[in-house]
Amino acid sequence: MKKIAVFASGNGSNFQAIADAVRQGRLKAQISLLVCDKPQAYVLERALQAEIPSFVFNAKDYSSKIHYEAEVLAQLRKRGIEFIVLAGYMRLVGETLLKAYDGKIVNIHPSVLPNFPGKDAIGQALAAKAEETGVTVHFVDEGMDTGPIIASEVVEISSGETRESLQNKLQQIEHDLYPAVLQELLAGNKEELL
């Protein structure tokens, strides 16, 4: 089983969906580490309950991204991490991690990329009065949500849709799609997805 690290910054609903998929045998992987850049994030409580070790850092405590990513990389290597899964991690991944895990970092984003990249994709979709949005799983590169797309699923935006109702619809898709895509990737079935 591949050892993975999940990176998250907030509530951790996708972290929970991945951990549940592992526990239920739908995702054949071992979550060996949660990496979190927000010491107060609820995802840390989720990791504690799942008995998954965490590495928490505050970027402001470091002189540069290179320095905190070097420490993150040391933690990943210490645990034999083979694959990185971003799940609501609100930082751009830098060169230190991209070089060490080339082609082995994936992210999930709440839109059908390239539409509505970056922060607040839900707000962007609503402000644009878009008729649809969705969820995309993609490889991570140096840009913001610009890496090669692995899988996506479209979600219709109903008239009168609120931020909360749209977020709930998207999270339901994310919680099914992400573990399924990760299982295919970790089983070596990347070509079937692309």
C-alpha cells in the first residue's frame, strides 16, 4: 500500500472522505501524515480522531517558502511518503516539493477548470451567473490550478442557488470523486483517467 500525505488548511471534509475510504477499503493506501499550515484548523481534530499523525506549521514562522517546504519535505521523507494529496490546502506548492514529488501531487478544485481557478471558485461561479460549475481533480504544477486535469464532473447551478447549497452539492461530488480517482492513480491506472 502506498503511503500518502494529505495537505489541508481548514475544516477537512475531503480529508475525512479520504480517511473514510481508506478505512472502508475503497482506497488502498495508508494516510501516514496530515500536513496543515493552520494550527487552529478543524482538520487536526479529524486526524487526531483517525489516529493519523500531523505536522503543523505556521508559514509566518519561516523566512521563506523554501524554508518551510524544506521542513515539510523532511517530515515526508521521514515517513516514507510516496504521494501527496492536497485537500483544501490553501497555499501554492513551491519548487522544493514539486521537484521531490514530480507527477505525484494532486489537488481537488471546486470548479471545472480552467473556469474559476484560485480562491473562492464558488463565489466566482455565482458572481458570473454561470449555469454550471463542478469539481476537478488535477496534477499540481507551479501555477494556480493549472496542472493537467485527471477527472472532472459538472454540477448544474440552479436558479436561486446559494453559496451554501452549491458548496454542499460540490462537496458531495468531491467526497465520492476524489477517493475513486486516487484509487485509480495509486493502482497505476493513470492512463485510464486521462
